[in-house]
Amino acid sequence: MAPTSDTAKHPLWDQVAFVIERIRPAVQNDGGDIELVEITPDNTVRIRMHGACVGCPSASMTLRMGIERNLQDRVPGIVGVEAID
């Protein structure tokens, strides 16, 4: 997953992308996918959810308990994760 623009190039990009690539197969097994869109200057990770994740009632639980927890545990400095459209 490469940054989508120059503004997306953040010092933590490679670490965050590595963790998301490890999470991705579990999300894909449920018919969805996740895309790393950007990391804000305050270290909030913005992702886009695709496929079955869009509109799924469990998506917010996956976001908070799965993706956010993994990123905060494995990448020091990440303050949170938010899904964007």
C-alpha cells in the first residue's frame, strides 16, 4: 500500500502499512477489505473499508477492537483510527 499523495507520506507509514497487511486477510475472509489512506499529523490513521465491510454492523467493532488496538499495540504514537468514505 503506497501513499496516495505526497501529503500521505508520514514517518510511520511503513509500520502502519505492515500491521494493516497482517490484519487484511482476516477482513478479506469476511468479504471485506481495508485500505490505508493517510496518517494525519496528529498520528490518527485514516482507512477506507471496502466490500462487505461497508454498512456492516460489525465494522465499527472491527475498526476499534481489531484494527485500532493492533496499530496502537504495534506502532508507538498512533492515537486512533478512523474510517473515511
